[in-house]
Amino acid sequence: MENTLIFPGSPCLNSTAPTLLPFITGGVSAFLCLITVPGNLIVVMAVFIDPNKDLRSPFMYLVANLAVADLLVGLVTEPVSAVYHIKNALGIIDYEILATAVHMPFFISCTASVLSLAALTVDRYIAITSPIRYRTTLSPMRAIIACIVVWALSLSFPFAYLYLGFFQFAFLFANTAVVLTFLILLFAYVRIYKIFRRQVKEWDRLHDGKEDSPVKKLKVRWEQKITKTLLIMLMLFILCYLPACALIYVINLCNTCNCHLVLWSRDVQFLLILANSSMNPFVYSWRLNNCRRAFLWIVTCGRKGKVVRDCSFQMRSIRRASTPNP
């Protein structure tokens, strides 16, 4: 069985693929689709329905934007990838049509995911380092504008794939969007970590002091919790994207690697990036009580997940404290 590579001029262009590789890639793509679609769909619905009126914040709008990008992976890239690789395995692939159908939404959603994580990192950086500035400048409307900018860039940048091919564009993507995001993450979280250490005693005093309002204490704990939640998301992002980028370098720069290694590297890096799109909803459910309640409300069609008035009032107070006045 012949395997067609997308990288023009590759020495592996007409090499025979390992027999199990397309079956494994297609099967894993189909499995990930079953996890990615419902998880991210629930996240998007939770933010826009907002059953407990506690998710309409700049941070959660950016979270919803990331979920939309991941949902695109589950609705388009993963099912088409499953069909593409199974047809590849059976030798009946319509390469010219399906290759573009897999890779264009793949790169669009990858770019949107990477830029959304960068936007979330900037959001947390401002919230922790300049909380007063954050409350006065970052409104939900500005978060929506940031989401529009993310998608404008995401829809434009991947068109270079049509001219460069898969491997060359993947190399360009790894050295631009991903590297830039890594640098933003590194800078922001080194600064955030230092500020966290400096503010531990202050937060303890807020927790123990009788003169501070309960809403202020809750606000500080909330900012700390969602920042740690994003840190977990970023660690998962790095665990998936860093090996994927390393494999992209192997594919493009290793002239002595045999074709089986090149083909395995191509599919493994592809699946690692797809897998990242299925992880974040589990993080929200685990770490954020308000997200967990909203998810439960959606899954049970409103029978469960509603909060008592006092808790809902507290969360609305936090949201008002985090949002500038119009």
C-alpha cells in the first residue's frame, strides 16, 4: 500500500506506510471526537446560557473562545481525519480532497487554540499583577473583541498551508505561533509566581482579618483559583505541544531518519495536538465549582446544578468586582 505524504519532495513521498499506522490514527481520531465534541459543547453552552448568572466574565468569554476552537477540532478535523486514515489504510483515499479537508480546519483550530491560551495568559497576568487596572480596563466587550482578533488571525494565517504543504507549514507554525505563545507563557508565569509568593502573607491576612469584607476575601481566593486552573491548562498544552513540535523538527530536519519514523512522527504529533482539545473541559469541571454546577444544569436539563441565592449573590458580587463599570 502506498502512502502519500503532503510534503512535496520528501524522500518518503512514495514509501509504504506501516500497516497499522493509518488504522491507529483513524481509530484514535474517532475516539477523541467522542470526547472532544460533548465536552467543549457543554463549555460553550454553559458560558452563553449561564444558568447561575456567574460565568459572564472576561476570563470565561476567553475560555468559551478556546472551547469553540476545540469544538471545531471535534466537529470537523477529527471525524474527517478518521475517514481520511481509514481510507488510506484501505487504499481508496481521495487524497487531494481529504488532505485539505483535514489540514485546513486542523491548522485554523490549532492557531485559535494557541492564540486563545495566549489571551487567557495575558488576562491572568493583568488580573494578578495589576488588579485595579484589570477591573477598570478589561470588560466583557473587550474580551469579545480579543476573541474576534484571535479568529481573524486564525482564519488568515493557515492559508499559507495551501502554498507550503503540511510539513513546511507545520514547521512554520511551530516556529511562530507556538514559540511565541511559549515565550508569553514563560514570561507571564514567572512574574505571576513571584507575585503569588509575595502576596501569600497578604492573602492570609485577608483570610484571617475581621475588618475585610467576605466578598473581598472571596474575590482574592477566586482570582487565585482560576489562575491555578489556567496554569493546569497550560501545563497540559505544553505536555501535548512540546513533543509535537519536537517531532515536527525531526520530520523536517532529520535527513537520515527512515521513512517509518517520519510517518510515525507525523501521525503522533497530529494526535498529540488533537488530544489537547479534549482535555480542558475536565479541568474546568475539576477546578471551578461554578463551571461544574453549570455543566450539571445542562446535562440534567435544569433539574440539578442551581445554586442557593446566597452563593449566587456572592458569585455575582465577584463578577461585578472584576468588571469595569460601563
